[in-house]
Amino acid sequence: MNLFSAIRGIRGTLQYLSAGPGPNEQRLIEAMSERIAEVIDPAECEVTTDGKTIKLVGVNRLRGKMTSVMPFFILRAPLPADQRLKMAFEALAKSTQSFLTPCGGPAWPAPDTTPHVIVSSDTINVWWGGSSEPDATARLRPLNRNQLGV
């Protein structure tokens, strides 16, 4: 690799990182943030988004803790749409569970729960708990792919 190629690669990466989300990406990321905020106790955590990154900031017992999820990186990967969506929601679900389960504290949303994501042609469903949705301890409100344009 020569210097010119390296500079072009760095420039491309910077453009990728600084680019704003596309309209569908932003709607999806805002919906992801909204759904997470619905299942989290606002006395424990504040959820915000800039349309590109989802940030969870602890309050009360989690004060001083913070985590960010950047779904737009995954959503732009050169993979099939269903795979990108599944990966983005798995990252969000795992990060949320890890953030809300402090060391030595109670597991969120309950002990022995695992995050699960199912992407169908119509909806995206996310839950924590058993391997099927009826066994869920906590779940996000389903996302309608057609409404979000994904």
C-alpha cells in the first residue's frame, strides 16, 4: 500500500464517520432509542439519541455510568438488510443488559435472561428471557419495518 492509498483510505473513513445518518437510518435509530426508553426505569437510566448514536446515562444507583451504541455503523455494513438489522438490535440489547446489570448487583431484567432478536419481513422483535417470546421477561414494542422504511 502506498501513501496515497493510505491517505485515501483515511479520508474515506473520516467521511464515513462524520456523515449524518440517512432518513431511514435516523428514523430507525430514533425508534430503537424510544423502545429502549420504554422498558428502562427512568429513575435508573436516561436514554438519548442524536439520530446516529444511542446513549444510556445512569442516574441514582448507576450514576457515573454511561454507554453508547452506534447502530449506524452496523446499518451501513455491506451485508444483507436482515443481517444488519439483527446485528444492530443484538448490539443494542446486549449493551443495554450489560449496562443495567452492575457488578455485584441484580441482573437486568432478571437472572438468567438472554437477549433475542427476530427480524421478519414485516417486524423486528427484541426480548430478554427464554428462547421464545412468550418466555420473555422484558420485551421491546415491535418495530414495523415498512413504517420505518427498512
